[in-house]
Amino acid sequence: MDLNLSPDDVAFRDRVRAFLATELPADIRERTLSGTRFEAGDVRRWQRILHDHGWGAVHWPAEFGGLQSTPIQQYLFELECALAGAPIQLAFGLRMLGPVLMRYGSPVQQQRFLPRILSGEDWWCQGYSEPGAGSDLASLKTTAVQNGDHYVVNGQKCWNTLGQFADWIFCLVRTDGTAKPQRGISLLLIDMKTPGITVRPTVLLDGTPEVNEIWLQDVRVPVENRIGEENQGWTYAKFLLGHERANIAGIGASKRELLRLKRLAARQRRGGQPVIDDPDFRRRLARVEIDLLALEYTNLRMLSAPANSPSAGIAASILKIRGSEIRQALSELLVEALGTAALRFAAHPVADAADAEDDGSAGLTAAYLNLRKLSIFGGSNEIQKNIISQTLIGL
Amino acid sequence: MDFSFTDEQELLLDNARRFVAERYGFAARKHILASADGYSAAVWKELADLGFLALNVPEADGGLGAGPVETMLVSMVVGEGLLVEPFLSSAVLATRTLATLGSAEQRARWLPKLAGGELIATLVLEAGYGRDGHDAIRAAGDAGGWELSGRVPVVYHAGIADLLLVAASTGATPGEPDAVFAVPAGAPGLHLASCTTVDGQVAADVELRGVRVEKSARVGGDARLGLAAVVDYGLFALCAEAIGALDRTLATTVEYTKTRNQFGGPIARFQALQHRMVDMLMRIEQARSLVYLAASRCDDADGEERERALSAAKVLVADAARFVGQQAVQLHGGMGVSDEVAISHYFKRLLAAEIRFGSSDAHLGRYERRLSAG
Ligand SMILES: Cc1cc2nc3c(=O)[nH]c(=O)nc-3n(C[C@H](O)[C@H](O)[C@H](O)COP(=O)(O)OP(=O)(O)OC[C@H]3O[C@@H](n4cnc5c(N)ncnc54)[C@H](O)[C@@H]3O)c2cc1C
């Protein structure tokens, strides 16, 4: 056993650090580290920069323009990016659709879509959930009926993240209403500019229009935009959801938030002393740091296991549950550290207020509210526990 | 021992609930939240007509002189309906400040108007329970009167109040307010930076930059004991509000899980979710018991008994608020984080209840200092 990074991995990490030090634009960095709000422009710009320097997709194979890094290196890359204050890379194209295209897409589809995902030219969104189909995704009702060389798609999708910026959507649709639910689903790639698509924002509890309802009315989709075979979409969707394990725990983001928490707690005062010196608060800080440390090594342990070993399979669910819980716990502590100031929401900026030297604390309450989503989307924590009990414990 | 409410109290509860059901639905509330004032003057008038604003005004001053149970019941309904009108700020905190500390002249001048809803007042004080607070407002006395300086962040309803009752320290104990001054809205040197709170109420950071008031503006003499009692009473009302919100949160969640179908039937049939709702219920019932206990102690002459009961209640209310609020959102799935569904508004109200009137740390600390010997 040796729990130190290998010399190769250390060298890799140093290259990442050197790249970030010179190429991450200061304004983006500052926005990410201080703010908690999402900026679409930053995401686009950053993906462009990554791409220009060959870091566009560290997890992709070299033949598709990726860096073909090991799982540990992928993990290190994300960690360093998060700590340095880089914006997220959009998962929908890079982590979800990309690998599906590589595995199941036609060469034409691969050549058409993958380079534009890598460069950030195309913004993809995910059209799975429907009002009646959340956890029970296979009950989805949006239909696609073939008519010559097109499908005609009708239905409604919901909870569609950042679809307002999207150029394309990958959509699960029902192509056979008579088969068992899982057997009659296909995966279609749909241009968001196609007539018949209506996008309506859903405002979330923190006041942001982060997700959308999408109506599809007689939307014509070329048959060539179907992935793989008709009625095999469920297989592809499952592949897509199960693919990601290097960064599902969000260790990088949690470490960044832990640092934010320590900065905030050192600055905020309570009862005459900095919050960080308050023994009760310190204990909770220590506890969450321990939980994060454990998750970090659980994550590394799983990433070091051979890719097709059983422990790699169950990894994703454990990492997702604990990762979301720790992120949420950190957001709770940030609110606690703010004290009464956390009550202030959607504040009108005031130049002379004492709290105006703001390091993003105005957004911390909103972030706490918003991050409740982490245990709901992408397979809720209850569903993840069902998966663990079935696959790991065999219940 | 008797935990039941009298017939009159049941009637009060029914009236309050009927009012909320008729006048304060989700859409009506949304409209109020979006309005320029951030509260409804019409609703406020109706609350006055129902007598709710007179509960804490003594009979001698033209009010109802009701006891804690009445305030508790109305507060619970305020929480059930997520009212954003200043019941707690004006009809409990400010009203009780004047009733407890005010001179006969001050009471006669303001209390009838408060009871009638013609005047809105608020207490400017950071109820941090020693632990969470910043420095108090300072009051410097001279021959002509008093000069007030300092700042209190996020004072609920300060921006819509006609009268601000400013708790300040005259110097003897710098951190701890020992006096109250009546400052009219718009007084020179009074600066309000309005904001919306996380639970959608109007508030303001209140800053006093050398605000001058006359000697007669002082409400009572040494206000330390009186203020402590008034703030504990406000804490009690806040806890009762939270119980109302908690009840609705659980009921709404139970109802949702019975009607939301996934995998061929209602999600309420999953035992994982059933047990979660049982855990929610247990926390609410534990908190409710301590809020009832607080009702019987919040008027106590014995400050220690009162403080123990109130801090105990706040600790369990905060615990329930966090757990029940978070799990209610979780059990609603995506619906839980939507602004267009009531549950997220309960969640936010419960978060505010957790933060206001002292954190759990502060109240555990106060309880700890008063641990019973036996
Ligand atoms: C902010 C946000 C962004 C999202 N982005 C996208 C997106 O981009 N694209 C997309 O397609 N979808 C997206 N989703 C949808 C997300 O995947 C669903 O919300 C999720 O699958 C849960 O479905 P639901 O909301 O219908 O909840 P439900 O499935 O109705 O679940 C409600 C509750 O029941 C529980 N439950 C359900 N089944 C079981 C069971 N068998 N055992 C125990 N408990 C159970 C759940 O865990 C949950 O607590 C997003 C959701 C959110 C909140």
C-alpha cells in the first residue's frame, strides 16, 4: 500500500497547476471564487481556453481529441481546476453525451458533434425527465413517430438544466408504445432551433431560472440524429448515467467551499470573536473536514481499482450520496457562519453598509437553498440507496 | 394538568384559520410578495378587525390583554399561512415593549393605534442572545435629550414601521442594551437600507447616525429585565409560528407522496419515505411540547425558568425546522426546489425561523448556563 501520488501523477498535477496559473483569466477566477452564481459566458470562454491548450476533455480518448488521462489524473484535474477558481465544464456534452457518441454513435455523428462539444461551440442539454417521469424515468411519454426520413416528436420535458442557452438537446423519446417501458425508448439528438420547440423557464426557490420546461410539438427530427438502434435508448441512457465516477463526488468543489467557509468564518464576528474561534463552530468545521477527507480517500480508492472490478460499479452511488451530503453540509455551515446576515436575501446593494465588502456572502443563503437539488437530481439519494442495497448488499 | 384549549381559544384558532384559508392562498400571497410595499395593508386592517393586534395590548390600555396561548395560536396560523404582515414585529414585539416599559402617556398615545392597526411599530434590536450579536446601539445623554448611533442589520419590517423602538446602551454595559427610545420613521439621521429576507418579508438594515431624540422619547427606565422578557416573548411567538409552518410542511408532504405516482403507484408506499415522514413527525411533536411549555413559562416572574423553557423550545424548533424543511423538499423531488410550489416557501420560512432570535448555539449556551442543579 502506498497512498501517495505516483511521480507521474505529481508531474501531471504540476502541469495542470502551471497551466491554470497562466491561462485562467483573472476576472473569471475572481467571479468563481467570490460569487456563487452561474455565468454562462464564463463557461463558454473557459471551455474555449481549455480546448486551445489541449485540456478540453482530459477524460476523452486521444482519437477524439482528448487527453486520455487515467481516472486519478481526471480527478486531479478537476480538483486543481476547482481550487484555482475555474468555472465548471459543462457536463452534458463532455461527460454525458460525448462518451455515448463514442461508444454507440455512427462515425458521421461522431465527426459532426464531438469536435464541437470539445471546443464548446455547441451547448448541449439533457431532455430526460418529464412531469410524470422522474425517478421512474422509463415511464416517459414523449413520443417519436417515424414519418419517412424524419421522426415527429411530441411531448413535454421538464427540469431541463440551462436549456435556455442550449444549441442541442439529447432526448429520450418513446418509439414503441406497445413494448415494455424500457424496451420502447430511443435517444434522439435534436437541434433546439427546430420549429415546434418551446422553452419556458422554471424559477427555482433561490429565484434563478436555472431549469426549463420544454414543449415539443410536431418537432421534425432527421432519423440520422437517432443514436444507435431504435428502441435501444434505455441501454444508452443507462450507460450515460453510469459512466461518470471520477468526479461525481465533487471533491474539488467541496474543498473550494471548505476554504471559502474558513475565510468567511475568520472574517465574521460573533459575540466579540471571530466565528472560527467559536469552539462549537470549530467542532462542526472539523467534523465536515473529516467527512470530506474520508470521501476523498474513498474516491481515490475506487478510482485506483481496476475499471471493471465490482467495487468500481458501486462507486458512483456512494460517491454521489456522500458527495451531495457533504456539499450540503458545507452550505449549511456557510449560512451558520453568516449569522443574522444570512437572513438578507436579494439585497439591494448599498454602498455604505458595513457588509458591503462582500466576498459573495450575499449569495450564500441562495446557494444553500439551491444546493438542495444535489440530493434530488441525477438519480435522487433514495434511488442511489436502492441501487446500493440491490447491487452491493444484494438485497 | 390540562393541555387543551378553551372554547374561546378554539374559536380564535378557527377564525384565524378561516381568514387565512379565504384571504391568503398561494396566489394571493405571491401577489402580496411582489407588491411594492411587500405586505398587504388590507390584510393588516383585517387582522386588526379580527382583534389579533389587540391581543398583547392590556385591557387598561384598550386592548384584550390576552395570555400567551392566544398569541401562540394566532402565531401558529401566521406560520401555517406564511403571512408576511408584521404580526410578530408590531403586534407582539413592539406592542409588548410599550406595554411593559412605556409610561402611561406613551401607552395611551400608541397602544390603541397599534391595536387598531393604524400604527405599525417594530423593535430595533439584534436578538442575538449574547452570542450572535454585534455591538448595541449607543445612546449618549445630554441636557437636551439623547443622541443615538449604531447599526442593526436585518430588522424585520423596519422599512414599513411608523415607529421604531430602538434598544440602546446608555454606556453602563456597552454590549447590552439597557434603554429603549421611540424614534419616528423619517427622523433625521435615521438611515434604512431595505432588503427582502429569505422568507420573503420586508426588512431593513437600520443605521442611526447621531439621531437626536428628546428626553421624553425614552421608553421606561432601566430596560434590561423588561427587554429580556419582551424578546423572549417574541422568541416564543416565533417558535409558535414555526410549529404552524412545520405542521403544514409535513401535511403537504404527506399529501404529495400519496398523490405522486412513480413506478406504478404512489411514492408514499416506499418504506424509506414512510420512515422519513415518521422522523419528521417526531421532531415536530417534540418541538410542539416545548412550545406549549414555553407558553406556560414565557410570562414567568422567575427569569431563569422562563429562559430555560424558551431556549429549550428554540433548540428543538430549530432542529425540527432544518430537518423537516430539508426532507420536505427532498420528498417533493424536483417540485421541492421550484418557486412555484408552496413547499419551498415553507422551507425558506423555516430557515429564517432557525436563524432568527438566536442560533441553536446561543440557546444551548444559555441553557447550559442555567442547567438545573438536580
Ligand atoms: C435543479 C434540477 C436540475 C435538473 N436537471 C435535469 C436535466 O437537465 N435534465 C433532466 O432530464 N432532468 C433534470 N432534473 C430532473 C431530475 O433528474 C429529477 O428531479 C429526479 O430524477 C427526481 O425525479 P422527480 O423530481 O420527478 O421526483 P420523484 O421521482 O417524484 O421523487 C420524489 C421523491 O420520492 C423518492 N422516490 C422515488 N422513487 C423512490 C423509490 N423507489 N424508493 C424510495 N424513494 C423514492 C425520491 O427520492 C424523492 O425523494 C433536474 C432536477 C433538478 C431539481
